[in-house]
Amino acid sequence: MSDFENRIIVVTGAAGNLGRAVVNAFLEKDGTVCALDHRQGRLESIFGHDSKGVHFFEGIDSTDREAMFQVAGEIISRLEPVDVLVNTVGGFSMGQRVDEITTDTWAHMIALNVTPLLNAAAAFVPGMLSAGQGKIVTIGAGASMKGGARMGAYSAVKSAVLRLTESMAAELKPSHIRVNCVLPGTIDTPENRQAMPEANFDQWVKPEQIAKVILYLSSPASDAVTGAAIPATGG
């Protein structure tokens, strides 16, 4: 029997490059996946409208807390309380010095990287508390650990993701809920290849490699691990 058979897994940002790899990894292990993304058409084109093991929820904006609470209620009523939550929603921006960061850029980076995590936690952690178990995996970055030139906003919000992960891990440990953060390096995606055509792609980490780390952190094998920041840099 697979570690994820009869387990309910929620993946936010499921239509993205990393989210897609994570969904497929859980499906290969017989998990039941709730794929959340605001791009319903893209979800269906990736996984197929009637894909076995995948449950779609249309038009879920991860920055909308009310919508996240609504979908959490639907999942619990149609399936069961969630066993695993993987938040892959995020976004990247760089190029401005700290003194050049606009309020719009700052708000946008928070909305992309921090708000979805807060909303997903608010919606799904209560069910895990009631069940007395759960696994939560967040996605930070190398920038979570150290700021870099012209990466101030990105470094700050990814650091916030890591600090929130650590806080949740401390808060939820007594309830047997493990919370960990994966810190990818540059992810090998078509968009990144187009943006950095002169880079050495062999040194980048593939979404499927990150998905394997997430599988481990979501499995019983990682029951002794919580509050960790796990680098996944490839190369």
C-alpha cells in the first residue's frame, strides 16, 4: 500500500510548473489530489477533465480568504479532512534597489508569496487540528536565508514564508502536524530558460526533483522532521 493511498492532498498553484510536478508525483503514489488554481482551463488541459485522482476547484484565487474557506468546506464535505497541504503559489521579481521598490511592487510580492500561505493555513489547519495529524509543505527560496542586491522585496517575502513555516511548526507540533519549507534554487522552467538564455541549465533544479523532496516531507518517513528549511538546488 502506498504512503498516500486514501490520503487527501491539497496543492495550491497546481497549474504552475512546480505545482503540476507535485500533483503528478502524488498521483503516481495513489494520492487523492485537490488541485487548486485560478486557471481552471489550464488545469484541465494539463491533467485531463476526468483525470483519475484529481479533483478540480474552479476559479480559486489563493489571495481570497473567503474563497479558500469555501473550498476547504467543499473538500471536507465531499472527501475527508485534508492530510497534506502543499502551497506552491509564489512569484518572483527583482531589479530594483530597496530604495526603488514601489508600494505596488511590495504589495504584489506579498500577495503572491505570503497571503496565499496565510489563507491556506487559515482554511485547512483547523481540520488537521481536529484530526490530530497533518503535513504542510511551503516553498521558500535560497533568498529566504540571505538577501541579495536588487532582490530586496523577493528576499523579504520569501524570508517571511520561512519564518511563518517555523512559527507554524512550533505551534502545531503538539498536535502532530509537521510543517516544513523547501528552498529551491533556480527552477528549470521554460520561462526561466527564456529569461536567462546564457545560464547553465544543467545547474538548475527540475520541478520533478523538488516534487520528490515534497513527497518525502509529506510521507510518514519524515515524521521526525518539522520546522526544517530544506535546500533543493539541483546541480
